[in-house]
Amino acid sequence: MLSRPSIIIAFGITLLFFAGCSTQSTLEKNWGSSFESVKVNQIANPEASENLEPVVGLDGQLAEQNMESYRQGCKGDQSTTYNLRLGDIEGIGAK
């Protein structure tokens, strides 16, 4: 048979356990707000979709040349090796 103080202690521990689980943490309250604020801050011009005027800038031929130059630069030799000299290799271990 359980004594009265042990029942009160068990009830108190159970009450504390459920009270701790019932609260909402700060993380849960602000879940996703950081992501949303970063996403909104990365938009340079939120009203850009309302502007229906054509874009003025590079003409088509110049833009095409720039893109072709960019693509050629990306196709460069992928087998490039780099040699790094980190000091006198022959001197290591030599007596």
C-alpha cells in the first residue's frame, strides 16, 4: 500500500510533467517567420510585376554574344591540374 506522501509526490511530478508539455516554446511561436522575412527581404522590387513596359538595355545581338562568351568560358578545360610547392620536399627526412 502506498503512503500518502508518496502519492502526493507522484501526483506533483505528473502535474509538473504535463504542465511542461503543455506550453508552447518560442521556437514554435515563431516557426517559419525567419524564413518568410528573409524571402521578403530578397525581393528587390515587389511591385515589378505591375510594370508592363519593355525592358531597356542590351540589344538582342549583344546579349547573345555575351551569353555565348559566358557559355564558352564555362566549357573550359576541366582537366586542369594545379601544382603547389609547399617548401623543400627533398629536405624532409634527409640527414
